[in-house]
Amino acid sequence: MSSIIVMAEPLTCLAFSLAGIATRPVEGAEEAAEVLAALENDPRTGLILIAERVADSIREQVDRLVLEKTMPLLLEIPDRSGPVPGRTSTRERMVTLMGS
């Protein structure tokens, strides 16, 4: 069975964990890179929800995973501070992808 994992800074992870969702809190790019590498190589991981600011800190690794692998799926989400200013929202990206 594939699992959903939220990868974000600790307070965002706390909110998701209170809802019963597995989390991997990270602080800093080095830790984020290590956690993402472990998650992408774990066959139990089906979906990684990664905070936008964390993803930006390891952009090359995130883009490689999205472009080169079919599993796990990776989706960038806002953290507790809200969306990154000037970035297309997840909703807008989904509408564009779905063609509606």
C-alpha cells in the first residue's frame, strides 16, 4: 500500500500530523535533500506533499524527481506562512493540467 507523506518545516508538519497524516519535518536544504532521497527510494511512498519553500531550497532534486520518475508523485503545497508570492497556485496548475 502506498503512503502519503508531508515534507515541510516542523509547524506545518504538526498541523498535518494532527490530522493523522504521516510527516517528515525538515530544517534546512541539506536535511531536506536527505529526506527526499530516502522517500523517493522507499517503495511504500506513493505521494509526497512538499512545502513550496522546502522544494525551492532543493529545486534541482525536486525537478529531477518530477521529470524523471513516475513514482512517487510529488506535489508542492503552501506551508503555514501561505503560498509563495507570485507563484501559480496548486489549483491553477491543476486546472491547466486538466484542460478545464
